[in-house]
Amino acid sequence: MRLSDFLADIKNTEDEVVHYCCKHLLSKKYNVEEDSLDEETLKSLLVDYDNFSRALNDSAGTIYRKYEAELNDVYKSICNKFNEDYDNKSLFEYRLARVSNQEPRQFLDIEDRDTQETVIQKYEDKINAILESKYYKENKEELSNNLVIPQKTLDLIKSAAGLVWFFK
């Protein structure tokens, strides 16, 4: 499929921000006016959440300010375009990477109590987003071990910071 045809279709069927993101992402590696990709390659480029978010990181400001859009909403639209569930393995792995291997010290070294509470709450929210995701729930038996350390880290941080009752 010619990338220009794919982008023309996106422009006609999706929100302007989805077109902007697809064009921005694809133009980093390809000549969007001349190059062609098979549908599977195109899909793998756009549906892999880590690639997707990394490629669009430099345009996050434009996405938020100009289009008043969230990256996750754009990702959902792209997944829908390829008949893929957005709550997928790629998104799970991306989220898991953001909660794994966190050092409790980085949370405990925050001197301002309000900031510390906010940062710890955001960490807990990220863990909860994984636990509540459709992909995790459907694959809980094989994925639950991946979250043991992040959950124990969270418990340790809350205990050491004296926030055990704060979040309950």
C-alpha cells in the first residue's frame, strides 16, 4: 500500500490529529509521498505502543495544544483502523516497563510531603491501570508474576513514607 494512499484514507476517515500523528510517525522513516508498505508492516509500526509513543514524543506539545487530544485516544483510533484491540500486549508491556524496577529511594527522597504523596499516588495509579486493563484480566494467570515486585515496591514505599492509611 502506498503511504500516500493510506494517509489520504486516514485524512478522510479519521480526526485530523490521527492523520497528523500517522504522517509524523511515518515520515520519520519513509518518504510518505513515494514509499509503499504492506499492511502488516504498516500495522506493526503503528500498533506497537512503544514505537508509537516514542515516535510521537517530539510532537506531544502539538498534539495537546493544537488538537487538544490525548495520545491514548489517537492510539485507540489507529488500533480501530487496523481492527486491533487497543488494550493489547504492546500497551501492557509499555505500561509494565514504566512501573518495573522502580527504586523506593527515588520516592522517599522527595522532601516536599505533598509532592511525595502525588508522585506515589501516580505510581499506584499506573499499577492500577495495568491491573484493571482488559489484556491483563484476560491473561492474569500468566502475567500476575510481572506485577509482584511493583506491588511490593509500592507497599514498601507507602509504609516507609507513612502513607499506608493515606491511600486506603
